[in-house]
Amino acid sequence: MPGTSHARDGRHEAGTGGDTSAIEADIEQTRRELGETAEALAAKLDVSGQVHAKVDETKQRVAEKAEPVRRNAAPIAAVAGVMVLLLLLRRRRSRRRQAQWELMSPNGSAAR
């Protein structure tokens, strides 16, 4: 029928004399979608931006994982100090045993 608009999948056929405001709204929606698609493609092609985003994401993740360590720094430092002390005592004990072994050897020096 001339002068009426025919819709097919939500779009108006050209040249049917359809509602101008509906066609303009459809054009505007298409422009928005095209703009979003162009922005998405530009973002995918922006390697530098992707690198910066990944760096920021990694920094955030590391900061989140480091937070419990910061909160418990004193106990962790105490445990580390005890471990160092035990290693130093073990080293001292090993040197004393070596010195005793050298004293007990027949020629007064360690056999090597």
C-alpha cells in the first residue's frame, strides 16, 4: 500500500514513505552501533594501551597478594630472624666439629 511503512526485522524499507522519525531513530541506532564497533576495533589494535592495562592489572594483583605480608610483617620478620639464627648456630657448630677433627688427626691438620 503506498504511503504506509513496511517493517522487516525492525527496519523500514526505503522509498515506502515510512515514518521519518522511526527511520532517523534507526539510523541513529546504527551509527551508535558502528561507533561502538569502531571503538572496539581501535582498542584491539592499541597494543600500547593493552600493555599498560595488563601492567596495571598485574600491579593490582601483586598489591593484593602482598597485603597479608604487610599486615603480618612482624611475625614474618621474627620467623626469618629465628631461621637466620639457627643457620648461624649450625654453621658455628660445623666449624667447631671441623676444628676438633683437625686437632684429633695425627699430623694436626685435616686430611684433604
